Amino acid sequence: MKITRIIIILFCFCYNFSKAGQDVEIRINLAGYPIDNPKKAIILSKKELIKPLLILKDEKGVVLKEYAGLLVENGWYPFSNNYVIDFSDFRKEGTYYFEFNDENIVSSTFHIGNYPNWQEDVVGFIRTQRCGFNPHTKKFCHQKDGLSFFGIRPDSTQIDATGGWHDAGDQLKYLITGSNTTARLLMAYQMNPKKFEDKFNSKGLEGANDLPDILDEAKWGLEWILKLHPKPNELYHQVADDRDHRGFKLPHEENADYGWGPNNFRPVYFANGKPQGLSKYKSQATGISNVAGRSAATLALGHEVFCNIKGYEAFAKTCLQAALELYDMGQKNEGYQQGNSFGAPYRYEENTWADDMEWAAAQLYKVSKKEKLLKDARKYAKIIGTWSWMERDTTSHYEMYPFVNIGHYALWQVGSAKDKQQMIAYYKHNLDRIQKKADENPYGVGHLFVWCSNNLAAAVATQCMLYEEMTGSKEYRSLMQNHVNWLLGLNPWNSSMITEIPENADTPVDVHMPFWKINKESIKGSLVDGPIWTTILEKMIAINLSEPDEYENFQPHHIKYRDDWMDYSTNEPTLDGSAELLLILTRLSNE
């Protein structure tokens, strides 16, 4: 066991953390449950149980209530008998644990009440991924980003693409994910502007600057988008490629050589709407509307937020002008631009775009009130309709991205009564599909276990939350909570999927991240990729384990999760995946 987990064992005196496995296990949300939300626990058993009970006790060991377990079908190996306990009726704030009636088995402690402000920790993780100047290392990095390719300038022309964020345990930078990350920061702030702290300055260093830290981070993202759009007819979508993957290194110790020596120039890929690639593997492309539309929507959000903050009016105006230009570019070259790879077959395979243009049109209409933009938003909404990964039994890597269609939500915000009804219907259709899949397993989750499955779980929770805002209906409150539960420990492995959240629980430690691998620094607030279908895992390139699998006795046959730095498919913290948590964590801390 890792040292961190040994400490957890000593702290959590009331839970048997044995990885050797036992015949009966209890699974709960390690973070706990908001008072008004559904509450569920599961008894996992390798044998049939007669009248299983969980006894709820407070932190002093006082018995409060008994709950009978209900046997559900489709239990997952190695625990073929699963018993669900619904204790939603218990609504008293406090700290508790469950005891199994027949054996000396108890759960981890958990809290009932509002979640802490963990969204601040997510912002903190995003801050550590900054490129150009990294406030975590306090070092400058990648100062020669970069040289343009596939663009209207001659190949190898130097442009300024410094800034932005490193993407996913490595040091590439993508507009595909960076734009969505920036938008989520802005949207989370809009949910409750007075909620967020001001402890860091614009450089990401300690010290207040009269701007909430979440907006410091959003501004960092907006400034990078503006750099990638230096002129009205130019947009760049990616910096560097998988030639980056030369072992773990700190950002300022870059060892990748793109032809100009280590720690030197890196390629910057122009969004031309055509397939790209400098070596064996080529991306697919039909246009640029996904990256142009999403960036336009994000910049319009930036305008909406910053125009109301004294001293940032000029910056807001710049964001709006760039948003209008990018929207125009997206309209002139409809289609999608994918991520580029060089020596491996993996890339961001996004092939949807109408949702991004809908989002941009609705956001720009909100600002300008130009009727043409509202008509455009309706047109693009009709093109994308209900089409999303939620319709599918499987999907390619980032094929339908972003994982929540924020365009429908944006049009609901500004549209007519008829528009609102249609957007609600689109969301409901998707959630009904997820609910049908969720009803087939004891955990009540319906997302797909493709690479980065935790992003999809977070997306389901977010879409349920937005649907509730749009309708006032709590129809999908249980579905939302079940996917939050999954991410926070109510899963086969009894582990949260977010580093150091909740505190004093089993969370990802041995992550695929240079700060951990080199310096043994754990960064709080990052969502790891998560469980993956075994059929996909077996085909992934160069995945081994550095030590025996501590979850071996809990692994279902059909999906796997390993807390091991060598398993990049399940244990790599991602930029946009972590940002996917922002809206739901902000909501749950405000309950």
C-alpha cells in the first residue's frame, strides 16, 4: 500500500480497508450527500444474504436507524449479489457511518449536508496546468511556442502561442479542450458570483488582486484564445503533438525535439478545415465550426462577465470583437477540425460542430439582440437535435464533444417559449436514454466506459442539473446524484475519482502526472480518466502496471480502474475533465 493510504487507514478507524477482499463490502459516497438529495448505499456480496441490514450510526457510535437492503439484478463480478439501501428519508446534518448487521463490517464515515467549496480546488488544479509561466513550479516554460503549419502564413512562421494550459498529464495544448475549460470557469462563476475566493493574483501566485481566482483562471484561458486568433481570418487549434511523450518532465525541462532541438520551437496547427498530420497518422476534418464556434461562445461569455467588472471593460470589448469574427469564420467553413497526432493513433476525434455554432449564436444574441443570431441558433439547434454520445452504445475518443450540449442550454436562456420547450425536450430525450441504461445496474449510472469515462459521468450530472434549472422538475435528481456518487466512491473500488477529494478517503494517488511521478506532489482537485471497458483497455498501447493492482479483488470483468501511473487510460488527470466538475460542485456546495 502507498504511504498516503496507510495514513488514511489510521485516520478512518471505522473502516476495513483490506484490499485482500472479503465476501461482503459496503459502498457509499465517500463525500456524503446533500440534505435534500437522494441517498443510497450498496451492500456488495459474493453470496446471497438473508435479510441484510445496514445500521446507521453517528460518529459517536450511537444507533440511529436500520435500513433493509433490496436485492437488485445484474450484480457485477466478483460480487454477484447487490443490495441497495435507500436512506433518503434521513435528513439530519452530521457525520455518520453504516454497520453491516451480520458481520464486523463498517463503512467509511460520510457527511450529510452541503459539500465544501471543492470547486476552488478544481480551479487550483487548473492553475497548476498553466503554460508560459507555471505558478506551481514558479518557472517559465515553452517560451518559443511556436511555428505555424497548414496555415495562410508560410510553414514555420513564428507566431505567439504562449500561454494556455497543458492538457492531460503532458504538455500539449488544444483549443478543443481549452475553450471548453474556459467556458466552464465562466459559467461556474455566473452561478454564484459572490461564492468564489480571491487568494491568488493574475500570475497564479498567492496574493489577492480584487478578482476572484476563478476569473483569473478564465482570463488566462481567454487571453490564450485571443492569441490563437491574431487576425480576423486566422485561428490556430493546437500547439505541439505526441512527440511530446518522452517520459515525465517538468514543464520548464521540456525534452521533446520537434526538429529544432529540445526545449525549443513547437508546431502550432492552423485550423484550415482539412485533414492534417506531419507523419503517419492524419486527422479528419470537414471545417472549423467546432473550434471557431466554441471559442466564439467562450469569448462572448467572457465579454458578458468582464464588461461588468470595473477596469476590464476594454478587455471585454476585445473578447466580443473576436467572438464575432470567429463566429463568421465558423459560418464560412462549417464542419469539424480534429486534434492532430504524430506517432500514435490517439487524437481528439470530435466530429460534431452544430452544437458549438448554436452555443455561439445564442451567446452572441444575448449580447447583441440581433434577430439573425437567434434564427441561426435555432437552425443549428435543429441540425444537432438530440445527437450526442448519450444516444450511443459506444463512441470514439471525444467524438461528440463537449459532452454536454451547452448550446441547447444557451438557447433556452434567450429563446422564446417554444424554443424553451424544444431545448427541454432535447435534454429530456438524452437523459431518458441514460436513465434506461442506468436502470440496468445497481449503481444507477448510464454513461459509457470509453476512455475518459469519468468526464461522461460528470456530464450526465451536469445535464441533469441544467434540466432541473430549465424545468423546475426533480425528475432526474436521483440520476444526477448517482453519477456524483460514482465519482465520489460509490463504485466497485470504493475510491473517489478526484485527487484528494474528499479529504481523508481513498482517492487517486499514483497518477499519470509529472508533478507526482517526479516530485511525489499530489495536486488536489483533478478528475482522473476513470474506468474503461476491458475490451478497449486490452487494445491500448504500452500499458503495464508498476506494482500489483491494489484493486484486483474488486475488479469487474467488463471494466477496469487502476491507480497506477503506468495506466494512462484510467489514471491520468485531465484539464477539461476536471473543468467538467465545476458546475456540479458549485451547485452542490450551494445546496
